[in-house]
Amino acid sequence: MEAFLVIVGIVFLGLMTQRWFWVLAFGIGALASAFTTLACIFHFQILGALGAFLLMAICWVIAASIIDC
């Protein structure tokens, strides 16, 4: 079991050095925040919608800046 965890850890360390991995991670985070924004709007949770929109914008800017590098 420990050998499996070591191998998985090495694979994840390798992924952390890849640019596409971070673009994918922040892109999925932005998409999830966009859907959360819509859900908060439908349920009239305005402060939650504003917070989720701000999180979506931050994730989108980070993903765009990684792509531009």
C-alpha cells in the first residue's frame, strides 16, 4: 500500500509541474464557481452570488495568465 501511495505522489508531483494541469484546474474551478453563481441567483442568495462571481473571476484571470506565459 505504501508503494502505491509513493507512486501516486510522484505522479502528482509530475503533474504539478505541467502548465496544462493548472489551466485545467483553474478552468474547472471557474466553471464550478459560475454554476454556483447561477444557483445562488436562482435562490436569491445575493451575497453568495457575489462571492462566487468574485471567485470565478479570480480563477479565470489566473487561468488566462497561465495561458499567456
